[in-house]
Amino acid sequence: MIISASRIAISGALLALCAASIPASAQVITEQDRPNARPLDGDEIRPPAQRTDPVPQNTVPSKSVLPSIIAVLAHPDDEITIAPILARAARDGADVKLVFATSGNAGPAVSGMEPGDELANLREEEARCSAFALGLPEPTFWKLDDGKLSAKPRGSDSPSRQALAKTTELLTQNRPTVVMTWGPDGGYGHGDHRMISAVVTQSVQSMDNARPDLLYAAIPSGSRPNLPEFEAWATTAPDLVTDRLAYEIRDLEAARAAINCYSSQFSEDAREALPGLLHSQVWRGAVHFRLAFATPR
Ligand SMILES: [Zn+2]
């Protein structure tokens, strides 16, 4: 529970700051509401490597007690679904990394470009712009083939096996406390989203008991905008939403700047409208997640 406690710590830190800036109509829940969530414990929230050191008393939590987060996603712009909390965590001093399995070489969207390397280069630039807007370091790009993560899944060199090997190496080397990715729904069902979710899940479930908390991005039932563009988006029953991580308006503004980086993917009108729509209807002051693996009973 080292990781969960760390996340409570960061959630708790968000609490006081959000109350004044989020509309009263928004439901902002900043604490984890798992029934078996354990209370904060100074020993528990410390990284494993330092757990034998004395616990500092009456000090502001240092960076070492904040969660380290890696978001593993399929395409540049996937991070938008969780953007405010990435900005919030980074602003609070957490180590936050973005990893994209593909560079979006098959998704020209509104750019008018042909699929290929030039498009991938542009989308990587947009992702760097987004990461900068959110206060994150430069993302990692695995450059797997966009739209093909589910291709030839049993092949020895299949994209999914490559993604699995890369994920396991990433998690083993970095030992994050929290991993974020798509849920098994893939958001709106995109095959690459579903596969990266499955790959990350497979990697985390095989780790020892120091494994990170794996969080699936979730839209609680009743929060999906009643618009044709959102018709295919999956929802999650509210009682399965384990984590509601609050953000401030300035984090929403960071998300707005990140969204604005993706001119190849969204029209100007969409970039203008999306942040307000997500804030007022989907996020409502907190980004929602479902914990992948329950605590053993
Ligand atoms: Zn995507």
C-alpha cells in the first residue's frame, strides 16, 4: 500500500487549494474512497529504498514521498483525457512521465496530411508541446506502428509483444508508484487503446508485490456529454471509480494549453470548446480512475 498512501498524500494536498476555484456545482472528491483504504502512515508513504531512514517530523512532504507517475498511452493526444491531474501532480513536485507507444503516423485527423513519418514527426512535436504545457519532461516515443498494436498478436515480434517488453523494461527501470493508462474499453474502443491497456495490465500483474498502482482512466456513468462525438465513449459505474483526483483551475488552464498543441487532431473550434466541456461535464474538478487490482482480502 505504499503507493496508495502516496496518492492519498497528493490528493490531500489538492483539497484545500481546489475548494475556492471549482464551481460549487462540481463534485470534487479528493480523497480515495476505497472501503479498505488504509490511513496515511509516515512509514508507508516512503519509497522502499528509504524506508529504514528516520521519518522527518513536522516538515513539508519532500519530493520523495510524492508518487512517481508514468502514463503509458497509445497516441499523442491520449493524455488529454487525464491532462489536469498530470499537470497538478507535476506542479506539486511529483515525477510524472508520458510514454506513447506510437507516434500517431496513421492518424492525420484534421491535418490534411498523408499518413507516414512526416505526420508522426508533427504529432511528436505536438506531444512535446503538450508535455511542456503540463509541466512534464519530454515524452518517450516507442514509435510502434499506429493502428497496428493488435496486429499478429501471436507473432514473436508482434507489436503487442514489443510493447509488452518495453513496458516491463520501463516499469522495472523506473519503479513508478502509479501507472495510468486506458481502461479495457480503450476510452471509445480504439484497438490501440485497448491493446496498450492490456499490455500494461499484463506487465503490472506479473510484477512482485512492489508493483505500482495501476489506474484506468474512467468516465463515471452520467458524466458522458450527450453529444454524437462522445457516443462511443465507455462509462464506469460510480461505485467502481476508486480515485477522484482533484485539480485546480490553473491545471485546467494547463490542460487547455496542452489541447491547443494538437492542431493536427482538433479543429480550432474543437480546441476552443473541449477544455470547458471536459471540465464542466466529465471531470467536474477531478479526474476519475478505476484501480485495476483490488487489495487482497
Ligand atoms: Zn489514441
